[in-house]
Amino acid sequence: MANLISTYFRFDELQTNFKKEIIAGATTFVTMAYVVIVHPKILEAAGIPFGPSMVATILSAFFGTLAMGIFARRPFAIAPYMGENAFIAFTVVGVLGYSWQTALGAIFIGGVLFTIISALGIRGWLARSIPNSLKIAFAVGIGLYLTFIGLNMTGIVVLGTPGAPVHVGDLTDLSVILAVVCFLLIGLLTIRKVAGAMLISIICITILAFIFKIADPPAAIISAPPSLAPIFLELDILGALHWGFFAVILTVFVMDFVDTTGTLLGLAYKSDFLDKNGNLPEMEKPMLCDSVATVVASLLGTTTTGTYLESATGIEAGGRSGFTSVITALLFLLVLFFSPLLTSVPACAYGPALIFVGLLMFSPVAKLDFRDLTELIPAFSVIVMMCFAYNLGVGITAGFVVYPLIKLFSGRVREVSAGMWVLGALSALFFVFYPY
């Protein structure tokens, strides 16, 4: 059996083994386990009950990540996106006044459209038309975005005032001190080439957090999962098929497309998965996984799924094959019964892993051609808008709009592929119809 698994997942070709893949899968899971609690908490604002929503989150992550591992054979994890859930909860339901059932109907429609264009190869064609400078920008921007999330989660950087949006946190706070220690520990173990450096650091700091009473140890280890019945198949597809809902469907579709495409390419670039032409081989497979997972998620009762940035932690821990994703998926499934234990890991333990991955993902910036402003300006737009607008979709779409325009007005329009014009037009529509 072990030989069959290693052969299927191409362990020899990818120079990996079971130990590396298991550690990588566990590392990815631990750094993104927060989604099990945080995602349904956000959707609670839309009226979706927490317990069933948590189950839908776990099952969506399990299905998508397992499909990614077995079908696409890539070490990328899939789960409901954090940006899209906030858009649904606070804008579509909170501001526009639609029901969460209708919002899920829009997610379903967007997922079906997404699946169709992925199966037909249109999505892959569009992705292959993206220039190398933007792919580099995706990796760098994602890294800095992850860094900011980690800094904010741990309290090292906190929200400030209107005149100073962010400022340093309380560095005398024990939780913040442990977060800094965790970051340094990850760095030290990585320098010493210790296998599983991130996972070891997360476990050590979690234990210290329990000892110093910064976090509460789990009250129980095993618990029965809540019923999914209140939200299962409750989506309102007909309600979403209304002209007034067009802006919402378009926004969901474009956000999903740019987020998942940008994340896939960014992770693939940093992981050296791209071929000599700068493309991800068999890209349609991971794209099909996240689009089908979105359809499944809407049926289960939750929002858009996609490839998670935190997959980078598993890749940096040595994950190279789809077996990494299989391990992550199985751990998600275990959360259904071990959620008190696995969700007790505090932010001061897993947040520093995101910061460290941001550091590692920053290196491709050296490959940008700083002498060619027609390439640098769009790349810069991606990076700064990802970080300062705190939205991956806004950053990626900004690059898609700026790139063809800069090339057009600089007299180098021939360098713009047909696919980039399509992406630029879609992105322009995103900014026009986005319900600010």
C-alpha cells in the first residue's frame, strides 16, 4: 500500500517522503485551523447559525482539500474564503438587505459558472495569459498580506486611529511576547534545518500559552458535531436570478476568479511548480477542484471556497505532493469530533507562522525588472492594493486593469495578450459594480 501511495503521488520524482508530507499537511492544517471558528463567527452576522455553519465549513474544507490532493495532486488546501464571507455577511446581507439563503444562491450560480469555464479550459487559458511580473506580484503581495494578518492576529501590530491606521501593539503583553518568541523559534529551527520547524514551534508555544493561562486548555477532547440540517440545501437559487442581484453575482464571480487564480499562481511561483514558460502544469485540475468545492459549499450552507494562502506553510515545511493535502483534509475531518482540542491553539502560536511565511514569500520581488516601469507599475499596484486595501481580490484586479492600460499608453500594446484584455475588462466591471 505504501508503495502504491508513493508511486501515485510521485514521491521519488518530487524528492519527498511520508514524513515530510505528513509534517507538511499537519503544518498547513494548524496554521489555517482558525477558519473552523472564525469563518462561521463572521457568517453569524448574516443570520447563519454558528454550529451548523462550523460543520459546513469543515466539510467544505475536507471535500475541497481531499479533491485537491487526490485529483490535482497538489499540496494546496481549500476552505471557505475569509474575504468573501465578510462580503456576504456585512455587505450583501447587512447593507443590501438580502437573505443569507439568496446570497448562497449567488454563491452556487458563481460556482457553477466557475466550474464550466474551468472544465472548458477557459480559466486556464486566462491564467496562462497573465505576465510573469504579475505572477511575481501575486506571490509577494500574498506574502505581505499573510504577514499583516499574522501581525494583527498576534497583537504585534494593532488597529490605530484615523490619522494612524495601525501602530505597534503592547510589547509588554505576555501573549505578544510569546508570539515574538514563536517567530524567532521558527526562524532558528529553520536555519538549523529542523524538520517540521513551524509545527514544533506552534506546539511549544501552545503549551506555554496554557501554562501561563494566556489560552484555556480544551474542556473536552472529543465532542459530537452539531446538526447540519438548519442550513443544508437552504440556498435560494431562484431568488438570486434577479437583475438587481447581478452586481452581487458578478462581484462573487470575479472575486472568486481572481482570488483563487492569484493564490494558485503565487503559491506555485514560490514553490517552483511553474514550468519554463511560467505556467502551472495541469492548472485546470486544481482550478476545477476549487470551483466544484464552491458548488458543494453552497449546498452545505456556506460561502465561496478556494485555495488557502496558508498552504504556503506546508509547502515551506517540505510538502510537495498531493499527499500533503490528503493529510490536511483528514485532519479537517477529525475536527468534527476533536474541535475543542484542535481549536484551542491560540493566535500567538499560529500567527507567527503566517508572518514567517510572508518573509519567505517576499523573495521573488528580486526577480522584478525595476528598470521597466510598464511591468513594475502594475506589479506595484497589485502588491500595495492587496496589503493596504486588505483585500486580495482588489489588489489582483487592480493589476489586471493597470497592466493593459500602461502598455497601451506607453506604445507597447502588442505585449498585451488577448486573455489579459479579457481579464482587464472583467476587472473593470468588478470596480464599477462592486457595492462599496
